[in-house]
Amino acid sequence: MTTRRDFLKQSAIFAAGSLVIPDVFHINLKQKPKVIILGAGFAGLMAAYTLKKKGVDVTVLEARSRTGGRVFSYEIDKAEKLVIELGGEWVGASHSRMIELCSEFGLILENNQFDTHLIYANQYYPKNKWSYSTAWNEKYKKIIEDYANFTDAGKKALDRIDWWRYLVNNGIDERDLQIKELLDSTDFGESIRHTSAYAALAEYAESSEKNEMDFKIKGGNDMLAKKLSEAVGMENILLKNKVTDVSQTNEGVTITCSNGSVYKGDNLVCAIPTYSISKIKWDPVLPEEKINAINELQYARINKNAFLFDERFWEDESFDMVTDVYGHYFYHATKNQKSDKGVLISYTVGDKADVVQRQKKVFKRDVAVNSLKPAFGDVSEKILRQVNYYWGTDEYSKGAYAFYGKGQWFTLMPVLKEKFMRTHFAGEHIADWQGFMEGAINTGEDAANEILD
């Protein structure tokens, strides 16, 4: 079976001949280059780490005042040292590179799997007390098994329709479809009416039993960002350096930042979200095909509304719950952290996220409290603190992670991956799966190896 990872490798070879680049820009690698890296998220840090191990001189430019990018660990209770993730959350069982790096740096991966509860039509169903219909369970099992038989042409045809339509075409009934929408939209950050059927089916057929929601790094996922930063050397990572201009010539690259700083190198790794790429003045300009792809790709609207409670009234450490109201999806964000207190995060996506995030704090609180009420009654008096982060208005990404709509996977992805002159691209938006730290790590390492080859 050809996996998405296989496709990306093949498309990179194909795309190498699709953008015409003058011979004058071929790179002489007889001597190790000086490399500038845009972005100190996981993709940029991994590119820098890979190059640094080979003795390459690296400079990482980061617009934020911290490293980690969209991995954003936050200490919500300093006295109890309770840490939650306002950004990247899960390490999957199949995320081999993340697992290897955690072992290499002595970081502990803790079980972060959940057993899902459900509130549907104002009725609460505990874990193991709800399910899809027997007919749909049997049908869906066959759909997953049949994925292995899809031809490349069949996958491209699948990409041209949305996941909602594919499910309807396969006979799912209305209740099953509504619950599937609630659950699957949390994976993609938007309604399944907009999600590529190929992107959805490929992820579910190729992922672990828990859909890669398996582990989290003890102490916070940004522990890996700190370890990578230390290995690269903080003297080589320049924070609060927002890039405004990139100039490429036969002699190398010149980077200008908004603070007036100028940096020169032989090669560039661009490891920032497409929104930030579009805000840079490129000289020469990026190919029209790449500009169009950057403008077409959207990022998921995800809002994380975290509530610190004085007790873990949900009792089950592996608690999560999907609801059919505005609170949408709740999960225990302080699992494995010893305390009487605990945090539930209300994770809303798409239009729900957009509506909830712009309201006042009391509205956000009431949304969560009312969503939880069928299961736990009124829990408003148990709230100690509330923290909200909406990725849809993030200054640098304008979204949580890349979202491939119908017809985009096989058309945009190869173009976004293709290097331009001396610039190599990295980031979860060109990974085999979106929204995972593993994807950022893989693409950062790939970009570095392209330069080293």
C-alpha cells in the first residue's frame, strides 16, 4: 500500500522538475554552507539540530519571544505546577522520530490516551455506553480495510470530494453521521463538509488505534523545544527577529528583519506557516504556482478554553467527552499530574471556535458549564481559573495547523514542498499528516538533509 509518506517522497522527486530554476542557482556543497533558518518551531529547531550535528553554521530567526512555535505549554497553576498544552498536544504511537528524540534527550513520554464519553441531544452517555450503529460499525470496518486497495488514481478521485459526502455516499445514517461530524472535526479543525475525503480516510486507515492520541511529554511538550534549543545553542537562536525580506542570488541569501538586522548565508530553511511566508518580500518573487498554493491553503480555526477546577469531579483520569453543543470537545488536560485540582479544556473548531473566541470571558465560561451540565450538573462554583487561546487570530499562523480541503492534497502539497533557488521549505503543512509535532520534526530533518546531500 502506498502511504501518504510514500506519496510525498515521490511527489518531491516529480516536483523537482516542475518549477524552472536557472542553472546559475545550483548549490556547490563541497564546503559546508552557512544556513539561515526561519522559525524556531519544531520544524526549524529540528533543521538546525540536524545541521549543527554535521558541523554546519546555523542561525535561527524567530519572530516570537520564545521557541516552540505552535507548541505552547502553559503552567496554569504555579503552586501545583500543573502544565497544559495550548498548542500541539499529542505524540502518536507511530511517531517514531518524536519517540526517538524524547529518548535521546531523556524526556519521559506519558500515556495520554482517553476513553470518550458523549453528550448527544441533551443525553449523557458514559464511556463504553454509546456506539455507532452495528450496521455502520461493520461498514466502516470494511471501508478502512478497503483503503489498502485504492490505486493512486482512486486516491486522487477521493481527494476531489469531502469526507461528509463520502460517508453519506456509503450509507451512513443521520445519527451516526452527526456523531462522526462531532468527533472527526476535532481531528481536522473544521467541519468534515470541508475536509478532503482522501486526507480523512488516509489518516484513519494509517494511524494508531487511538488516532495518534497516545502520549504527551512529562512536564510539557515544550520540553523538547528547550532540549533542541540547548543542543543548537541559544546563541544561534535569535528571538524577536521578524523577517520582512528574503533576497536570493548566485552568491547566497540575505535576510532582513523588521528591527533592521541583516543576516547572510549560503542556504535558507523556511520553516514558518504559509501566512508568514506570504508576508515576506521575496526577491526574486516566489513562482506564481507557489504563491497560489500559499494563498489557497487554509489553517484550522481551533480555540482552547481551559478551566482549572478545585477537584477532578469527572473522576476518570482518562476522561474526554464530545458534545453536540458549543463546548464541543472536552478532555482532561492534567492527566498524570498529581493534584486534587484538574483542568478540562473545551476544544472548539471551525465556526464554533470563531464564535466562542470573540465573546467575553463570562460567555466562554457559561458555554463550558452549560455543555457539561447534562453529565455533571452545575460545576461553575468549582472553577478556579480560566485561560483561552484562539489560534485563528495568531499573529504568525492565523490558524492552528494546515487544513487540506477537497481537491487540494495532490495539487497543493507538491508545490508547497518544492524548494525555490536556495530556499528549502519545512513545517507541518507539508508533512504526511497535519497537526502533529512529528510532521514538523520530519520536514525539518528532511530540509536539512536536502542541504547536506
